[in-house]
Amino acid sequence: MAVSIRPARLEDLEGYLACLDRVARERIYIAFTAAPSPQQAQGFMAQMLKRRLPFVVAEAATEGIVGWCDIYAEPDSDQRPGFGHVGRLGMGLDSGHRRQGLGEAMLHAALDQTAHCGIERVELQVYASNAPAIALYRKFGFETEGMKRRARKIDGRYDDILIMARLRPPQA
């Protein structure tokens, strides 16, 4: 099955939102248990694209959007200076497309875009039960910086959250 990794476009909103909702409803891999409203998602996507922040999608020829990877950075402001070099990673992939190298391809594409927007530190939170994701992040140089014990309790089950980050040397 042909799947391409490419930059997200505003026209991807419906497919992105549907994919996000499918992953969220699994109640395992991401904090959402349902997708945000179309208005919220459109606002997020428009801001990402306007600021040229890393945002890629995996598009299957017959299914449409089956995954995404984004790195959001807060803009520096007078009220909160000094954090514009930090990005937060978010990603997800439909269940039928996992363990085929697409997560790796999306992450590679998104990380490649960080230099042009000044992101030097990419951080993430991942559930400790998500061993495949943790292995992927480690493969890309992410290191565990801490753990929130019993940070999530859903459906009667606790899960720890690992806090991981990847640093790139400062730009000269």
C-alpha cells in the first residue's frame, strides 16, 4: 500500500482530524480520548502552517491521512521570554499502519524541519506502557529526563509518563 510522507496543508484538516480521533478513541497512546473541535484543530493547524513549524502527515493512496507528526513551539514573548527554542512533539498513526516504518519516516521529516525555525530542543511525553514509541524516540536520540509516576488513570489503569527530550547543538 502506497503511503507518502509530506508537509501538512490546510486542506488536510478533515483527514487529520479524523485520524486524530481514531487514535484518540483507542484511549492508549495519546492524552486525547476524542479529537478536539474542528475550530480548535483548524486554529492549531493554521498557526502551525503560518509559523512554518514542523508538521507532516502520512497519506495513504486509498485511505487519506493515516498519521501525523508535529512539533509545536510557543513564540517568545515579553511575558515568557526564553522558550522559543523549545518544541513539543505530537504524533499518531492509525493502527493498521503501525510497525511499517511510517512513524520513523514522519519523525525524521519533522525533525529535519526544526533547524529552519530555531527549535533546538524537542521534548515529549510518552506513556511508559508504549514500548514501541519509546524505542523509536531513543533511536532518534531522545533521552529520558524524568518520569511522572501514576500520571494517568484511565479505565481503572494507571500509567506512568516518561518525559523525554532531544537536544541539537545551538546555531552559531
